[in-house]
Amino acid sequence: MSNVITFQVADEADIDFIIDTIIEAEKSGSDKISFCNIFQISLEELKSIFREMIKENIQGQEFCYSDYIIAKVNGETAACCGGWVEAIDKMPSNFLKANLFLSFMGTERIEKSQFIFDSLREIIFKREVGTLQIENCYTIPKFRGMGLVSKIITEHIKIHKTKYLHLAKAQLSITKNNYYAKKAYEKIGFSVVAEKTSSNLDLLNYLPDISRLLMEKTI
């Protein structure tokens, strides 16, 4: 009997799975949870903060449940991936995200971590206005090998192309060490267009890698 794969836009009931998705995507196959390391907080505290941020459902950035698509296999939640068109309402995602972090992480934590953010700027790619941004893809281990992430990305493209007829490009960024993700994205038409590496080796205390790749696909 073949598996039945369905897709749906996430709702509030999916927030915990979205949190797991964000954390696993950030780990990039390592054991480093960058947000915990940067803000010096426990995993449970991080999840609690993320839950409140995502509940705000501010579209156009990665901490918004309705910008995620959930894949289900035979009715069971199996995979997840976020996506939005950058600054379609003139508000850049980094501005929206920064305001959320300031509101829910608090000024003191942000200020204590500022020296890390200064180094992170070396490896952060500026998101291109009007492009589909793909972010935080994750598949539960028992459902891997079914191409669910590529199917969700295809679903994101279909939904956003229907809404924005002139949408022409999708972009995503991954750590360079995430070899398997890179290969998976290449199989569905993404290619590396840029690479950035930090000069601060101390970042390896916080992140899985100090190099990032920008990948693009014409859609």
C-alpha cells in the first residue's frame, strides 16, 4: 500500500513541531544549538521564548507559523519547511525578526550577545527583496528518503507563484558543513552562488560552522 502524502499550511497546533524544525535546522547535523549558546539559556527556556515569538504570527520572517508548510504521511506529521517572499510588504525580514528578539529575549540578553552578532554579520547574506526565501527545513528521521523537503519547497513555490505572478527566484542559505542538505537542494535545482566565511574562529564555540553558502533557483 502506497503512502499518502498531504500538505497543509501550519497553524497554532503545529508550533511545537516548528520549534523543533528551527532547532534541528540550526544544528545542521551537529550537536550545537546556536541560539542556546549565543544567549546562554537552556533548551527548554529557548523553546518557551520561541513559542511566544511564533504565536505572534508576524508574516515575512522565520518565526511565524503561517509561513510554514507541514507534510503529513498517512496523516502523521513528517516534515516542515518555512518560506516567504522577502519584504513584499516593504518590511525586511531581519527588521521583523530583530524586533521579535528584542521583545521576547530582552534587552539585557541582546546586549550581552552583541559581540557575537558583530562577528555573525560577516557570514549573513542580505535577503533579496522580492525573492522566495526558504528557511528551516526538517524531516523526522523515520520519514527520510521520501523527498519530503523537496516536495514542500515545490509546494511553497506553487503557492507563492500563484499569489505573486512575477516571482522569479528562490533562495536559501546553509552552513557549508551541511553537505547532505547541499546535495538535496542541488537535486531540486538549487546551485551555490556565494560563500562567506568569518575570520573569527571563536564562532565555532557557538555555531556548527563559520562558513555559509547562498543557494538559488530560478522558478
